[in-house]
Amino acid sequence: MIQTAVDDDLRTVTMDRPQRRNALTPDGLDALETALAEATEPVVYLTGAGGAFSAGADLDVVADLDADEAEAFARHGQRVARALADYDGAVVAGVDGPARGGGVELALACDIRLATPRATFAETGVSLGLFGAWGGTARLPRVVGEGEAMDVALSGRTVDADAALRMGLVSRIVDDPRSVADTIADNDAATLRTIKRLLRADGDRETRERREAAAFAERIADFDPDDRNR
């Protein structure tokens, strides 16, 4: 259900259940969480198999949950999304084909979201009396703004790659998202981790600037001007 492959400084994590558009069961969430816990590479590339990113939660599983089980399943998905967001390195989502519900939420937890021209996004649960509960109600407005988030979440409409780029849901439309992840992995690993930590840090401007200056001083200790010629 989850496949991993390591190529130097890049770990590819693939949601591999194409017959269900990579929908995730509790076992699938466990496997994804394990794949992230085992990762040590500076860049993780998250993608889906078979022409889809992920349909999110497997609705056949959701339909059989009682209230307590549903809350536990939501907490489980939130924990996995948090593992993506808090990973000590860059996490790149490569969305090729549909991302739905929890699939959108997992992408939102990544640091960079890349779409192919075939990518589409939708929070379709609203038509079924459901909504994304893997952290999406917090992350979506932070990424695209409250107005766009309300539109996407309340309408359940499908957003194509061009519209996703305009609203800031993705940062680029590319034919080969993996190649972008490869390029990011070519950068200095410690600096990647430092930049992510600073960009995600809380605090007022003065505090953030002080942290930035201190982190820059730490990186200077390892700086080699000859690296510019490589």
C-alpha cells in the first residue's frame, strides 16, 4: 500500500493502491507514518501510483465507523499529516491526477506542492455530509486564504491545476514533479533543514529575525566558497 525508494538524498514515498485511487485505510496510514518515521533523507517526495495522488480516506472504512472510531481515525490522519509537516527536511508533494479529501490534506501538510497538468483537487466530502478532518480546516485557509478555502470546502468543486496555481494551492505546474524534488535534494542538507525550521517558526518579527541571524552564523561555520564552483 505504501512503497518507498531511496536515491541518495531523496526518499520517494508512493501511495500505491491504484484500484482505489490510493485511498487510505488505517493500515495505510500506519504504513505511511512508518515510512516517514524511518526516513532520514533531507528530502521526501510524496506521490501516488496509477494516475492519482490520493482519494483520501477509504469511504468503505469510514462507513463502518462508530463515533469513537471516527474520532480515532481522524486523529490518526492528523498525526500522519503532522509527521509530514514536522519532518526534519523538505517534503515535496507531486500531484499527478486527482487529489480528493484527505489526499488534499496530506498535500497541504507538505512543504511544497507541485502539480502536473493532469492534477485536480477537491474537497468532495461536503456532498456526502462529511468534511476533511486530517488538519485541512486549519491548513487550507493558511495556504490559500479564507475566501478561497471557504469556496473550495463549501462548494466541493473540482479545482484544476491552473486554478490551483492561481490560488496558491500549488507552487508550480510541471510535467515531472520528481525532477524538481531531485533538484531540491542537490542542495545542502543542513541548510534545507535550517530554512524549513525558520520559515515554519512562530514568533514576532524581531524574534524571527534574531533566530535567522543566529542560524546564518551557524551555517557560515560550514561554508566553503569552493562549493560555488561545483
